[in-house]
Amino acid sequence: MNDSISKIEVASAAADILPLATTARRHLHQNPELSFEEFETQAYIARQLDNLGIPYQKIAGTGILAEVLGGRGNGPTVALRGDIDALPITERNTATYASKRIGVMHACGHDVHTASLLGVAGIMQSVKNRLKGTVRFLFQPGEEKLPGGATHMIRDGALINPTPAALFGQHVHPPLEVGKVGFRPGIYMASTDELFLTVQGRGGHGAMPHLAVDPIVITAHLVTAIQQLISRNTDPTLPAVITFGKIESAGGATNVIPNAVNLQGTMRTLNEEWRKELHERLKVLVTGMAKSMGGSAELTINHGYPFLKNDEVLTRWAADEATDFLGADNVVELPIRMTGEDFAFYTHHLPACFYRLGVRNEARGIVSNVHTDTFDVDERCLETGAGLMAWLAIRQLEFAGTR
Ligand SMILES: [Zn+2]
Ligand SMILES: [Zn+2]
């Protein structure tokens, strides 16, 4: 008996599931919830899984772990992840499915990731009897906020009993036309650390700087010197970025030198050793330099996500499978990005592949970037999103089962 599931079958199942996935996406889009507050979202996902007859457990607070056990006996486990949280943004789109909550919006497409994953769950359930192995679904909360919901999913056992042979995750990508997907084997996204710097001086009259210690002048030197850590100390072949996005004096006026200045910034690298060394160099630089100018500085580093490393072999394999499933014209190779993603945590535990899903439709004006108040997607991306992920899982079960 031939149990193999054909790509035509999966493609047609994805087309069939599109209305359901669209309904789910619109419901989630209208009812977004912030990181680690996804209570209604969790309940909604649970209801959909109930409808599909798929067993699940609540995990990581507001997350869900579900499994479809194949009917062909023991085989490998393949895991699929979708993040479920929204952002603190007020939506400006006027679509019927626009956010009903002022100040909260699915502006990073996590509604699409969740709806696609529900679509995959539906497809898997329909071919369950012919699967050899298990497909595990990770509905993950809190991607947008440190420490990242991925750490909670891992802590609560999402990657054990057994450890999956592979993990796939996808993310909407506004630069990419709907129907297309993108892959990048190897290091793909950056580590992200938050920087909080306080420069302490001594306030005084603006006309008598010699009687004060001006923290603004110290800050100006520090910001410039820190950029030289990037241009003069970072190996030019290893991308790194430091950006200060907020500088605020504590007090001060046209004629008043403030006591202190507070800065907030972000630091991105693609190399864990250099990340650690840069942390140290930053501390030495700001404390030494501020001291030499009569003030002091204190740097707090809020450690964020590590760099994201797509397993080379798995990702090349997935790109080949995507080419087979969607056609060569619809699969592109992606450049490295200096943005971060908490999927990165998983990639340091098991072979994983994080790929991009095209959502763009210029003719319909769907071009806004993620994290903007006009972000939207061409919902046909849900068909690609569910279909390709289902295909990768099905193929990986066959493939990993023969290794
Ligand atoms: Zn985001
Ligand atoms: Zn995102």
C-alpha cells in the first residue's frame, strides 16, 4: 500500500483550508493581545484545536503545545512554531478586520503565523493515518518582549520527549511578493541586547560650566566613541550595530546644565564571542571615559535574543522542498538581517529553519513594513503559509525517518 502523500494533495488541502485560515487570521487580527497577555488568543486556538479533534496542553503561561500522532506507528517528531502576540501600536488600516483594540495591533503578522499553523494542523489531521511519526505544534506567546516566549516554551518542555528531528518557523515578509518564500542557510538574524546608560555629571549654571560637570558633553563624546567600537574594533567581516534611539537629560534648560543624562539603545551582533567582548568593551569605555571627564557612567545591559542560526543542511533541504512545492520562481535566497527574533533560542537547541513568507501586493497597496500602523498582508499568503509548512513537515517525517 502506498502511503505517501503527494504535493498535489497537500496543495489542494491548503486551498481547501484557506477560508478557515482566513477566518482565524481575521478573528486574531481584530482581537490582538500584547506579549504574555494572550489569554483570549490561547482560548481561541484551543477551541480551533478542539474543533479539529487535536489534543493539546497549555504551556508557557499563554502558549499551547499540540500534537498530531501519525497512524503509521512510531517515527520521528517534527515541530512547527507560530508566535501569537501583537504589538502596542494603534492600527490605521480601515479594513473590516482591522484591530478592535486601540493601542494593540498585529503589526508583525503573528496573526498570520498562528492562522497558518492552525491551517497546517487541519491539513495534518486530514492525513493523520498516513503519517509515520508525530507533528508537534508550538503556539508561542511573547515573541516581541524580552526574555522572549521561546525561553518559556523551552523551559516548559516544548523541545523534549522526544527532541524533534527538526523545527520550522515562518515569518511574514513585506518586501516579498505573496506566493513567494525566502530562505537563508546558516546565520540569518542578529543577537539583540538593550542598552541603558546613565551619565552622571554635576549640574550648574549654563554660563559657568567650569563650576559644573557637564553630562551632555560627556554623553556626546561617549556616543561618538561607542560608534568607533563598531568601526575600529569590530572585525569588519562580522556585522555589528549599536544604535542609541533615546537620549534624555534629567532636567536642564537653555541656561541650566543638568545633573545627568539617560540613554537607551540596542546592540546587535552575529557572533556570541564578539557579543560578550563588546559588552565588556562598552563598560570599560563608558566608565573610563566618563571618569576622565570628571563624571561617571553606569551601563546596564539587558540581554536579549541570541543570533539566529538556520541549520545549513536542513535549510538547504527545506529550500529544495519549497522549490519542488512552489516552483523555482517562488523561492528566493535571503540576505542576513540585523533584526532579532526569539526563534533564535530554539536554533541553539536543535536543527531549525526559520524562513520568510511573502505577503506583498503592490497593486492592492499592501506594501507597509512590519511594526508600522498600516501593515497588512495579502491573505493568499495563508495558503502558501499553511501549504508549504505542511509539506515540509510531511517530507521531513519521511526524510528523518530514513536517516
Ligand atoms: Zn515583530
Ligand atoms: Zn514578528
